[in-house]
Amino acid sequence: MIQEQEHIVTLVINQSIEMGEFGIQEAIQLFELYGLPYQQLFKSYFPINQFPKKYEITSQTLGNYPFVDVQLKDLDLIPKVLSRSILIHDILYTISRGNTIDELPKNLLPQAAHYFQNPNLSCKCDIITSYFKITQEKRVELIEYIFGEQGFNSQNTINLTEPDIFYYVIITKDQKYVVGCTLTNKKKKREKNFARNYELSNRIYLGPVSLAHDLAFLMANQAQVQENDFVFDPFAGTGSSLVACSHFGAICFGSEIDGNLMKGHCIGYINKKSTYLKDPNYQQVKPFINMNFHQYNLPIPNLIQSDVHLPTFNPKIDQFFDAIICDPPYGIRASIQQEGNEQDLQANRTAIYKRMFEVARKVLRKGGRLVYLYPLFKGMEKKVEKEEGFELIDFREQKMVEKRSRLLITMERL
Ligand SMILES: C[S@@+](CC[C@H](N)C(=O)[O-])C[C@H]1O[C@@H](n2cnc3c(N)ncnc32)[C@H](O)[C@@H]1O
């Protein structure tokens, strides 16, 4: 029997302070979405009989994080995952590794040698470290040594703007070297930056608590939203989460208690900094949630004004949605979040989350995902209660201002 070959690739995960360890969560969900279970993805890190739960996999358990070595049989997963990831900075095909620089040419994968020997290929080389800084001088010196005659003896021409191939030398925390290259070309890399187009700073219509675009995309990835999925946000606000889901082709539904916020009569406002307003079509634009879909040529979602505590759907609607994605209010209403005593606010939060689960139990299909944010205030324990009818998939903390943070929680309907 012919064994399918496995390739080692290195995930370079963005170590963003604001996003905590959401990148690990995203890698797990995206590879799973494309058919690779996390036990396969991380098989080199844990013995089979001691495999942790998804939420137990952290930067501590993945040695050398944010560089994560995984084995792939199908390299086509790389562009698929990169095309929708927010926090996986890159995925590098590993071509050599060594305890010292001098070991690198000896350990070069035989099938990778032809890259270096091909003078028709143009390249760009860089060094990535994460635990220490290196000066520009040292960077150049290392690159020249590693890719020069004493190293890989590369015959490639150099092209810093549109190279055919990017080589990266990773220097790990324990000062070992991994050389990887990208197999995706520059154009694909640009596509990977799709999320930038959606930055809130350029969004036409904003509210007081519009969800940041990158978090909205991460949540859509946690929910593994795909084309033609039916997605619901019961606390739609200005529609950020639905914009992200719509980008992935979902058919979106939302409810929001504050009709004024949806229609721009009160706390919602036109973002004067949005470059879209320079477009003559948008110059007379009125504040309105639909503008946020119009500006990206996305279909207008199905929205209603409704209190989540009231029945929003026909009672016969059962297990209809593939995903629910939301950022519930931290107080009773976003507009009065800062008011009221903490006990009242906590009681309101408890009621809102209880209701969110009741709704999700009814309208989410089996296997569908509920992805939501949960605030943590000083003294609150970082844990997620068991919920009847749901399996906890993952939860991670996002640090915010001092003494405050929130959890990004993913549940699956049983
Ligand atoms: C944290 S914000 C969500 C913001 C939204 N993701 C966005 O991008 O604008 C919570 C939203 O829930 C709404 N809300 C508060 N109580 C509600 C209720 N009982 N039913 C439905 N929506 C409610 C608030 O008006 C607010 O817009």
C-alpha cells in the first residue's frame, strides 16, 4: 500500500496582545472546517492517549508558539485556510531545520533543492523571531550567510516586491532554526488581507459598540460559517457580525431591540472618516444599518426590531439556523451600560445569556455553533458553565482595559 506523504508546515500565528490566544482557536476551527481534525493537526505535540480538549491547547502546551509545526497530507489546505484566517499570519512549507545555521544546508529536503537551483525563480528572504529583536545589520548578515555559497547557495534572483517565492528563516525561542517557504504567490497573499477592507475606521455606519471587524471574522471562523449557511445575530446592533458572515456567503438574519440604532435616529452615526463617502453614490447617504452591507456589495440581511425576550420567530421554526453569532449587551441596554448598580447589571446579564441559550436551543440545528462574547469583570472566575443541550468547544480570554476582559466562547448544539 502506498502511504500518502506527509509534509511538515509551520503555522506562524499572530501574537497579538489584544487577541490573546484566539489564533490557536482559529487554527483548530479552520483546519477542521477543511477536514483535518485537531488531533491530526497537533499530533506531534501530544501522546494519543493524553490528547487534551480543544480549549486546553494553549501557547504553553505548544512548544515554540507562535510557531506551530503541523503535518499535512494535503498542501491545498494552506491557501484555503489562509484565505479566511485573521490570526494565522502565514503557513510555511518547512524545507530545512537545524540546531545551528550550519546544519541547515545538510538538512535541506531533497525535493526543495530545486527551488534554490532555479535561476528563473525570483525570491525574497526574511528572518522571523518572536522572543528577541535582531538589528537590520544582523538580519542581512544572516540572510547572506544562510542563502549564500556557504549555505543553500541559492541561484534565485532577488525580487523584493513580487517574488515567486518567499523564504523565511524562523529563529525559535530555544535558538533553533527552521527554514520555510510560502507556496502561495503574492496575489493569494493579498487576498489573505481581505479583512482590512472591513475595518471599522472605514465603515460607513457606526454605533457606540460596533464589533471590531477582526473579531467579527474570528467569530465567523469559530462558527465555521460557510456559503448558504443561515446565520442569526439576536443582538445585531450595527450588523458587524453579520457583515463578516455575509462575506463568507451566509444568509443573514438579525434582531435588535433598538430600532433607532438600526435606523440611525439616535446613537448610530455616519462615520465621516469613511473613504466611501467620497464616492458620489454615498454623498447623500443617511445613517442606516443597511449601508454597512451596501458598501461591500453584500446582500442586505433580514433584520427586525425585537427584544430577545419576546418570541422573534414563529414557534414552528425549529433547528433552522446553522450558526448564532453575537455580542450580547453587557448591561440591560448598550446605551445605559455605565449606569445602574453592578448587582442589577449582573442580574440583567444573567437573564440575557439565559435567554440567548433558550433561543439557541430552539432555533439552532444539531451540530450548529453558538459563538458569543462574555464579559469578565474584576473577581470573576475564568470559566464557562455547562449548558444543557450544548458542548463547549472552546473559550479564550481577550484582555481589554485594566481589570476587564472577555471570553470568546464557542458551543456546539448537541
Ligand atoms: C454589544 S452590542 C452588539 C453590537 C453589535 N455586534 C454591533 O456590531 O453593533 C449589544 C446590542 O444588543 C442590543 N440589545 C440590548 N438588549 C437587547 C434585547 N433585550 N434584545 C435584543 N437586543 C438587545 C443593544 O441595543 C446593542 O445594540
